[in-house]
Amino acid sequence: MHASTSADAAGTEELPLGVLLFIPARAMEAATMDGLARAGFTDMTVAQARIAARIDAGGSRITQLAAAAQVTKQTAGFLVEQLERAGYVERVADPTDGRARLVKVAARGYAAREAVLPVLAEVEAQWLAHIGPERMAHLRETLTLLREITDPFLKDRTS
């Protein structure tokens, strides 16, 4: 019998890269939802938060939100309706196309976003304390580089 490493004990050596990326992303999402609830935003679901997080500063069309959240247009529309009823978003006329509507973050949505900023900072601080500043900088740099080839919604893609 050989001595197991901490990586062996945690099972991380056997996990596919996708799972290793998914676990911390899901942990960040859970912390975000917990932070929202603690701040009094108890009526937002994870599915709604995923849609709300992808709204561009100038507004987004339902089709864009559906694609970004990887859900159907009908599902995105349903989630946006719920967010709108709760006051997190509003729909406005698209200035570039009078027939289309944009989903924009409303005042309550901005308040919710502000409420989670300290939570996100705390999670990043925990990760920084755990892996150190050099690895954290490399993690951010590496994920930013990967975004260039993996995020179909990244504006000004170089590839």
C-alpha cells in the first residue's frame, strides 16, 4: 500500500478538466445565491440569476440571453418574465430595431448585483489565501485566455 497524496484523497487526479472547472464555478454560484438571500433577495432562483448575469450593459435580446444561458428562447422568456415581475429587469424598445425589445437591468437588479460584490470578493480572497497570489494570477490569466476561444459571446474575439 502506498501513501496517498492529498490529491489522491480528494480524488482530483481522476477528475476530467471539465469537472474541475465546474466545481469551483458551482461553488461561486452557490456563494452568490447565498449572498443574495442574506441581502434580502430571496425571490431569485439560480436559473433567473444565470439569465440576469448575462444581460449586457446596454440591454440584451431574449434570443441572446437564451443562447448565453444555453436554454430555449421560451425558457429565457419565462425567466425574464419572472425577473420583470420581481422588479429585477425591465423591457424597453430596442433603439436599433423598433420591432424588437431589449431586457435591461432595473434598479432592483442593480441593487442585487451590488449586494453580491462583497460575496464574490470574499470567495476570491479565500481562493487567494488557499492557492497564493502567483497561482491566482495564473488562474485568472489562463481562464481569460481560454475565454478567447470558448466564449461565443465575447465581443471583439480575435480568433
